[in-house]
Amino acid sequence: MVAVSREVPAPADLGTDLIALPEGTPLRLDVQLESVMEGVYVTGTVHGRATGQCGRCLVEFEQDVVVDLQELYAYPGKRPDSVDDDEMPELEGDRLDLEPALRDAVVPALPFQPVCRDDCQGLCSECGARLADDPGHHHDVVDPRWSALQGLASDGGGAHEDRREPTGSRTDAQEEN
Ligand SMILES: [Zn+2]
Ligand SMILES: [Zn+2]
């Protein structure tokens, strides 16, 4: 058994539209290569860093990705006819192409609905502020039906006072005469 540790740049499109390991960012591979009858059995882990967009608050965030990898690479010509290339890739001479195995391991391990943190509260439905930045954030929400009545009440009160004042002063003047 041979252990190999290597840092490689992430290939393009390693992820989804919402979360991915950006192309060229470092991936650390720690793998063991084991010679078996049909070929070489590769097991190990991949460490990388994904960039995603939170589905609740839309902020961009990064998260560590650690996934297990395992793939059996057949010796050239040794792969059973019933098994296709996706299931058991062939060794290319003494080289093996880890990219398909890497992709198969990493992409399904990424969250389907990424969030910046599990308890992300998302955005304020009133003003769109990001609630995680402002934990005490709230609005004194008035039921829209009551707010309409409040508007009527204050308009009516104002109009009423304007009318009463001139009436009062006219009465005073008449009493003085
Ligand atoms: Zn969030
Ligand atoms: Zn708000």
C-alpha cells in the first residue's frame, strides 16, 4: 500500500450554481493506493474550501469540505465487460485520473440548499436587512387594517380642532359685546 499526499488545483465546475470549490483553489488529497487483483484501489480524503451563497440571506460564505474518496482503477484490459468506464475507470499506463472520482465524491457532498450557518435567520421581511448582522432587529409592525384607521383618526381630529377654534373665539367676542 502506498500513501500519497498532494495538493492540486480544483478543476472547473466542481460544484453547483449555489456552492462550488472555485477552479484553481487548492485541494488536498490524502490517498492510499492498494494493489488488488483487478487493479488499484484508491481510498482517501479530499479537503477543500467551497464558496457558496446562502439560500436564506444571500450572503456569500466559505465552508470547509472534507469528503471520502474511493475508486477502483482497473488494469488496462482487465475490466470486466459488464462494467462500464464510469463505474471502474482504467489505469492509463501507470497513471490514474483522479478527477472523475474527485467530482463524484465532492459534488454530492455539497449541501443542496446551502446556508451561511444552520441557524441563519435570513432577511427581514419588512426591510430586507440581514438579521444575523442585527440580532435585535425588529419593527413595530402594525396590522395594516389598524394603520389605515390610525390615519383616519388623526386626520379627523386635526380637522375638528381647526373648526372649533374660530367658533370659540367668535362666541367670546359676542359675549364681550
Ligand atoms: Zn445566511
Ligand atoms: Zn427590518
